[in-house]
Amino acid sequence: MGRPAGWMTELTGRSPMKSPGRPSTRRDVERLFWREIAKGLTSEDAAVAVGAAPAVGTRWFRHAGGMPQIDLAVSGRYLSFAEREEIALLRVQGAGVREIAQQLGRAPSTISRELRRNAATRGGKLEYRASEGFSKPGMGLEVPYGCAVRVIVAVRGHEGRASR
């Protein structure tokens, strides 16, 4: 029995998304890493300073040839993960699109688009998840699993292991 084939496509208006695989460390963490390198820290110490493993810092430094390959300035064009978390929290509190936009200093159309594109289907209903926008293939900005768990716990208000 169960649900009929294609019910999720009808509900969401989009085809099912494939898993992007294991998410890598967020780009903003790597950006902070390179700022620590610029201060004169070793790759291992810079990684520890930003909350990454020393081996990750060594790998970033080695793969980049000692020079950052990302722009160290944050672009205002894309929503940051902190903004996405704020959208998720405000949405759960019942705030509307315009209210969220006003609090973040963004256009209401940006917030509306974000809510529509990055909604995850849980239990037959659409829920906005901040981590969705960062874990889609081709986005380049991805969230470590631990961050997604913290967001889910903060949004749902319970402790324990959150399901992916």
C-alpha cells in the first residue's frame, strides 16, 4: 500500500533530488583559515583556530600551493549560512516573508525564493532547512553534518540525535 508513485513530485512541484554525498567543510571556515594563515600561523594551528582538524588545514594549504584560491571577501550576492539559519529560526517562530526580509535587510523576493528552493519534505509537508541550500550539487558552499544537526536541534527544540 503506502503512497502512490509521484506523490512527492505533486506536493513539491519538483523532481526528487539525489543525495550530493558527504558535505565538505564550509567555505566561510576555509576563508577564516586563510585569514589565520595571513596572520602568520602554521596550517595546523590555523585549522585548530577555526575549528577544523589539523590534517584538514594541512590539506587545504597543500592543495592550494600555499595561496588561497577563494576570495577572502564575503560576497553580498549570496545568502550566508548564518542568514539561512536565521531564516529557518524566524520561519519556525511564524514570521512571514516580509518580516524576515526586513530583519535580514534583504528583498522579500530573495527570502521567498530561498524558502521555496530549499524546502525539504519531511512527513509529507514542506519544511525549510538552512542546510539544503549549501548541500546541493554545484553550489560550492556546503555544510558539515554537525552544523546541520545543530540547526535541526535549534529549530525543533529537542536534544538528541537528529535524523538526516
